[in-house]
Amino acid sequence: MKEKIRVAIIFGGKSAEHEISIISAKNVIDSIDKDKYEPIPIGIDKDGSWYLNEQSKFILESSNPKLAKINKANEKVALVPTNNSNELISITDNKNKGKIDVAFPILHGTYGEDGSIQGLLRMANIPYVGADVLGSAVGMDKDVLKRLLRDAKIPTPKFEVFNKSSIKNTSFKELTQKIGSPMFIKPANLGSSVGISKVNNKDEYKKAINIAFEYDKKIICEESIMGREIECSVLGNEEPIASLPGEIIVNSEFYSYETKYLDENGATLEIPAKLPEETIKKIQEHAVKTFKVLCCQGMARVDFFLRNNTEILVNEINTIPGFTKISMYPKLMQASGISYTDLIDRLIQLAIERFNKEQELKTSMD
């Protein structure tokens, strides 16, 4: 009997998106092909400790995105790179808990989606699902992301970026003259709409700045676009493919964290989106081009605004998109003919394929 591939499902993490990461991990573990893969749940708590979890009880309160948490009764472990394999070692008794063949990071936000875990896995010589260090870091930093899109002539909303020092010299009036009003103010490095505020006046402006700086040392002020919110999933390495696009019809002020994950009636997902064939094709082309320009691999979800049903604007990219039951990335792939289980399989195989190609590169001078 062929030995199963041991897949470390890494979730949780030191991020404001910790709880959603846990729910995403549960869905991946529930859906992975267990005849082919052996999932190894590894939860990282908000302090950074790693726990090796049993599949039957690796999280608590899994049905509630607001309360979900890692079961800390499980064993603390550390990843130890060796010449022939990468092993998990118990911190308690130093016993070997087995090797890791490939990692599937489902760490949304900082320390997971920003290249941090990717750098660790690369140093440990472990294949991993998703973008590499560069693609992850670029995709996470909305400032760098938008500058690269602008240079590649990919349309994106107007924006301005500030740190705590530079924002002192900019008034609300000056900013509205550049990007208009209302505007959105958000942390430059975060996702899931955490720390985002819609700003209509000077008082809201000051409050929004303070909120955004609670999550990041750099913030982005962005033009508010009146239009439809469209998303498109991308899958692949050197020759990526795009899914059919979907539409988010928001029933609140904007697509906030609560709307995405806590309020069942906060938004309606139209999958696939009701769009003309020509518009669908353009969105797919923009999605693949954005994926390549931002040096992504494996997977990503590209988010768009469609203004006046004609003008396509790229808002951002998510290199570790949500994998919950209502998440757009897997649902769009399902609508495009790729089942949840098949999608997980393809992502793991893409990770191994990239790793094998990287192993052929020289690391020393002959």
C-alpha cells in the first residue's frame, strides 16, 4: 500500500484573523482526500506556540467564528529541519512526532499571509501551498501591491499611504482633494476587512486613522468606488487559470468583517456573477495578469470593483483566501468545475511541483 503524503495544516497564528483561520483549517481537514493524504493539524496560538493536534479535537467552538480557538490541551511541538526529513519534535519529552512532507498554511493575515511562515518553511526545505515569500509579502502590503499594479497599468482605485509621522502633515481637506470623499482608511498589511473604516467627514477621519494604526504602522487611504464588488479565483504556478467571477451583494454599509463572517444576512453571494461574456473574459484576464505581476503562485483571490458596469478596477489580492464553507475562493472554483476536495489536491500537487523545480537550482559554485 502506498504511503500517504503527510500534510501539515498550519492554522491560527498571531493575527487579528486568527479565528477565521481556524474555521478555514477545519474545512480543509474535513474535505482533504484521506486516502491520499494524512492531515497533520498544527495550531499556532496568539502567543506563537505550536500545538500538534488530534483531528477529532483540534479546535474548540468550531461552529462560531467569533469564539473559535485552538485546543491548548494538545501537545506543544517544534519544527526541526534535518538533512533527510523535516520532523516535529515534542517540546515536552523531545520525542519525534513524525516528518512533514508538505505544508498547507491557512494563516490569514500577519505572520501567515505576509511571507513570514513561507520563509520559515523555505529555510526548513518543506514544500508549501500558495505564494512564495515575495508573492506573499507583496500581496499583503497594499501599498506595494497598488504601486506595482499602477506601474503595470492595471487600473486600481486612487490611494495615498501614510505612517504616523507623515499623516500629521495631511489634513482631511487635502486628502479629499486627491482621492475624493467618502474614502476608506485601512491598515496597509491586514485582511478580512479588519481595522477598516468608511470616512465621510473630519471627525470620522481622525477616528479611522487611530483604528487603522492599532493594527499596522502604515495605513492606506483609498478612494470609495460606487460599483459592484466582483471576485475571481486563480489557480496555478507558471500557467495559472481563472475561475468564473462571482459577485458580493452587500446589505450593509460595506463588506466588513462582521458582514463576511458573523452576519448571515450581511451579504448575498452571486456565483457566478451575472455579467456579459466580454466582461467575464476581461475580469479573468485582469485576474491572471494581477496574479503574475504580483509574483504569486499556487492560489489567490483577486478582488475587483466594477464601476458603471464597464470600468474594471483591481482592489486587492488575497494569497491565502478563506476556506470556510461560505468563502468565495473554493465556491468560485466549484462553480468552474473544480470540487473542494480536488482543489485541495491540486494545490498540494502545485506546491510539490514548484518545490521539485526549485531543488534543481544550484546552491553553490562548482
